[in-house]
Amino acid sequence: MGIVAGLDSSSESTRVVVCDTDTGAVLKQGYAPHPATGVDVDPQAWLLSLGEAADGGLLEGVQAIGVSAQQNGLLVLDAGGVLVRPAMLGNDKRAQTAAADLVDALGGRPAWAEAVGSVPHAGQAVAKLRWLARAEPEAARRAAEVLQPHDWLVWQLLGRPGRRTTDRGAASGTGYWSAASGQYRPDLAELALGHPVRLPEVIAPAEPAGHTPEGLLISAGTGETMAAAFGLGVSLGDAVVSLGASGSVFAVHHEALADPTGTITSYADATGMHLPVVHTLNAVRALRGTAELLGTDLEGLSELAVKSTPGSHGLVLLPYLEGERTPHLPHAAGTLSGLRRESMKPEHLARASFEGMLCGLADALDVLRGRGVEVRRVFLLGPAAGLPAVQAIAPSLLGAQIVVPEPADYAAIGAARQAAWALGVAHGTLAPHTPPHWPAAASQVFEPGDELTVGQSVRQQFGTVRDQIHPEAFGWNPNA
């Protein structure tokens, strides 16, 4: 038996868990917030937060550390390894125009999807590099290498060695590394920045990045999405639906998926498999908007919704409040359809908001299913997953067993599991292609049961309205 640590440096805080290598049991944990900032931040704050989270001897006896961190951040270094400007965070929207420029520069969305499995968007490192070249040309001229937050943290823990590393998961979100080929496209980084730049070495999932000056093994690390999937223990046949203000749906798959429309982003996972993901712009924001309209909160909205019946007495909410990414309707607005005197009640509007959100996410899930991704069960993540209305409605609309894990620091747990894997490989007790078996997360499970047919009817009602209002949504031809 040994102990390992996983640290997750998100956009808001650092969380540290210390786990038993054999059982995965969380033995100790620590937390520290990050200072409130804008879209630029001094990454030294991440190190200070890590020190605070690990204070009080939390890491005493730890043999290996894994690092998870926020995705889509960018740190630009000069030839001497010094930052040329503060780190840019993933929620930075300044690069929207730069992303569109890059799409055109390579010949359109299909060309990017074929090259790296994704189409540039404002969050990606490749778009940030193009923004830097346009908005801060002096900093761009000094740029000699680029890292992401987890790469930079691993490098700092190792004492800033000459070797810089990353992993498949984090690399697959940059816009200049292909999960399909397992190779960088350095020409795309150069296209964005205007000159060649050094990129970190992509190492295997169980390969150590190195050892600290004190002798602690540091594993490859990965992005938060990949670490959370690894911490949850998702595998083939599993999909994950994340309920934030916006939504995301991803699944474990055996191969990268090239999607010429750019609807699917082809990520790699933390084990050697793939994580195709589909994003929506509207999830819980549709619930919050409806709750405000009805003068209640999410819990109150859920209580109202369960008083209604499937189909919400004919009310259909298309939840495209911020435009939509899946389907590609960037200029759309939300639509409420089916208003009749008998349907104009708070409980029916409340249920329509839940059905609209979940039908939108089911549309995203069907994009993956349509490409051959097997989905036997769906993990629901986010605080809204605990709402009774979500748990009652989701199984029939998503058409699968629903798993709602108990709240836990799954990204940090995934980082710890990776550390245990690398440690086991180093000691000869684990194989490079066989992660440690840790018990599945404690969860509630909900089955669609006899409600599956009812759910299909609700989805058909939603789809009919969607295709009438937005016939171009999924390429539907009204004259076919």
C-alpha cells in the first residue's frame, strides 16, 4: 500500500486529495481559492494556492502527484522560459474574431476538422495565439514556447527542467494537435502566431513527467475534463452530460471522430482512448431564466415541474437563449410554443424548461450516437443533476440508465489515480495499458423503465417544433 496525491487547479480554486493507491479511498483533502481575476492572471497565484491547499503536512508520505488543471488556458514563454505576459484563461472571449480568421485561413471548418479534429473557437490555444499576434505584436515576437496550465504546473513542481511535457488529453484541446494521428501540427501554431514556437512533448498516460528535487514522482497530468472522466471511472458505453450554464456531452470511444461540421470536438482521454465531445450553449441558464420569470429558484422550479405531466400540456421550450452551438444556430433566440389557455400555468412552463434543456442535450447525445458511439448509461454532473425534476425526466429523454454521482472532487481524484498508475508502472506492479482498478463512485441510479416510450413522444414533440422554427438546424429539408 502507498499513498498518492491529485491536485486540481481550476479557474476558481485548487483542490488536493490524498488517496490510497490500492483502494482509491480519499484519506485527506485540502482546498484554497484563487484570487478573483479577469481573463489574465499571474500563474504564481496558482502555486500560492497550491501551497495553501497542501498546508499542514497534507502531502506527508505521498509518493507521487498527479496534476489536473483548467483547459484552454495559455502561457507564452520567451527563449529563457520567462512569461512574456500574464496567463490567458479559457473563458477569454477576446479571440472570437481571431478564431474566425483562422477558420478561413485554412480553408474552412472541414479543413480544420480533418487536420486536428476540431474547429477553432475563442477558448482554444491556437485562437489565443492568433489574437496575441494581432493585439500584442511585441509579446508575440518574444514568444518562443507555449504551455497550458497543467503543463506549467508540472514544470514548476519538477523544478523547471529543460524538458517540457504535456499529455494527449490537454494537447487535444489546443487546436494544433490531432487525437487521430497522435501528432502535432506545428504549422498550425505557426499559422496562428506568425513564426515557429516550441511545443511540449506529449507523453503516454502512464509515463512519468519526472521527479521533483525531493524525489516525488510527477505523472503526466491532464486537463480537467479528462481527469474528471478518469476519476469517475467512465469507460466504453458511458457518456457524461455536464449541466452548467452551458452544457457538454462526451463519451468514451475507441477512435477519434472527424466531423466536417465541427459539431464534434475530438478530444483524447487520460487512458489512451478518445473523448468526443459535443457542446451546447444553453443548459441550466434556461432553468434559471424560467425560475426568474416565475419568481422562484431552481429548487422551486423543480417542485413546480413535477406537478405537471410529460409533454407539459403541449408547451415546448426551445432553450436557445444565447443562440446555440448544437445545432449550429448562433443567432437564434429561445422559443415558447404551444400556448393554450389550459397550458398557461406555472407548473407546465416549469416542466417545459426542464424538458427543453434535456431535449437539447439529448440532441447533442444523438450526434454522438449517430457516429457509432455506444451509450448504455449516462453520468449527470453538476449541482442541477440533484434536482428531482432532472432525475425524474432525464432517463426517458436521454434514453439510457442515468447515474448521478455523489459530489466529490473527481478531477483531483482522477489526477491521483493517474499518479497511482505511473507509480505502479515505475514499481513494476501495473502495466502501462492497465490503470489501477478503483471502485466506482458512489451514485444514485435511475432507469427509464416504462417511461421510455413517453420520453420518445416528448422528444418527438420537441423535434417537431425545432424543425418547424429552425428547419436548417440539423440539415432537415422541409421539401424532402
